[in-house]
Amino acid sequence: HEQLLKMMEERMMDVEQKLRLVKRLLQDKVHQLKEQLSKNTKADVMVKDLYVENAQLLKALEVTEQRQKTAERKNYLLEEKIANLNRIVKNLASPSFSP
């Protein structure tokens, strides 16, 4: 009976030691997961910030492209006006030089 009791105590101590080891491993894992969660949260915030910044940059690019198109249109119209004025000047100058 005492030998059985001694074996049970040894087994109990072995199980307790294994439980302490498992508890320590689980605590380490919990710590790792908390750190990973913290990193993921920071990364998530950065991704959201980049998404907002990207949207702002796309809008600024759209506005800039629209301004460029407007400037090109105005430039084209000015070039047409210059060409027309040059024709008018040429037509006005031509009769005055002919006898």
C-alpha cells in the first residue's frame, strides 16, 4: 500500500512539473501573441493612413490632370488666335505694299 502511495506521489509530482512547464509555455505564447497583436494593430493603423493618403494623392492628381487639360486647351486656343492674327496682319500688310 505504501509503495502504491509513493508511486502515486511521484506521478503526481511529475504531472505537476509537466503542468508548470505547459503553463510557462502557454504564458510565453500569450506574450508572443499580445506582441503580435500590438504590431498588427500598428500596421493596421498605418495601412489605413496610407489608404487615406493615397486617396488624397489620387484626388490631387485628378485635379492636376484636369488643370493640365484646361491649360492645354487654352494654349491651343491662343495658338489659333495668334495664327488668325498673323493672317490678318499679313492680309493687311499685303495690299499696302502692292502698287
